[in-house]
Amino acid sequence: MRQQIETNLFGPMNVTRAVLPIMRRQRADHIITLSSSAGIIGQEFCVACAASKFGVEGWMESLRHDVEPYNIHTTVVEPGFFRTELLVDASTTWPAPTIADYAERPTATVAAWRSMNGQQPGDPAELARAPLAIADQKKPLLRFVAGADAIEAVKAKAQELLDQAEASRELGGNLAHDDANA
């Protein structure tokens, strides 16, 4: 867990902290940080990755407000599955089924993910070109959802959030102090 957060969250934060003084002096620049659709959508047995990527999402979304006065833009790239070496054994630490209650499900999940290796729909070369196009935009995207699989998954998540907010209205919409409504 710590290794994921150190790499995926504190790594980009440290690089950004190192270059921000230069960007502020220039009064123009663009911070583009790689996240994942796992930063928007929690998935089974991806707790460490999701925690680190959700952190990247919140950090970049908030950082935007801090740097916009200096004409510095932020974009977080949220790719789905791209045909990289992510799913090879050398790149991934697969969970060992050590708790009987969880033994069957992670075994099936690992098998499914391993079978996807080399079949991921996204082309990493195409993804590598996208941030260059984003950097040239006059008003760059805060979030760049990359890959058809990620776009559909993020749209479903957005709808789920809207549905949950609406379902919370009756119980959660009337929690203010009496004098706050006056």
C-alpha cells in the first residue's frame, strides 16, 4: 500500500513541487499527470492502486485552483486498459489468496486479468501523443479520459454518483441547523 502511494501519488507531487517555482515565474505552463480510470472507479482487489490514484485525482483537482491565477493549467490523464506490460508477472504483484473467505474471487480475478494481457484495447503510442495535443489546447481539459473502455466506465460512474446524490436527498438534504434556513 505504501509503495503504491509513494510511487503513484507522492512521486508526481514531488516532481510538481520541484517545477512549480519555475512555472509561477513564467506565469504560464501546464502540469499533466498520469492517473488511471482506477482513480475514478474502485474495482475489486485494486485497493492500493485505487487509493493512490483517487489521491492523484483529488490532488490535481484541488491544485488547479491554486495554480490557475498564474496561468498554469492542470490535466489528469485517466487511461483505461492499454496494451502495456502492466499485466505481466514482472510488472504486477498478484495477491496471494491467504484468507479463505477471499480465496476464490481473487484467483478468478487474477486469471481474468492475466488473460487480458496482450489483448488490451488501447494503443500506448496513441496515448503518448494525446498529452501533446492537450498541451496545445487553449483551454485544456481538467480530466482527459483515455480509451473507449475508460470513457464508458467513467460515464457509468458519473451516473452512479448522480443517482446516489439524488437517493440521498430525502435523508441528507435536511440536515442544516434551523437558523441556517432562515
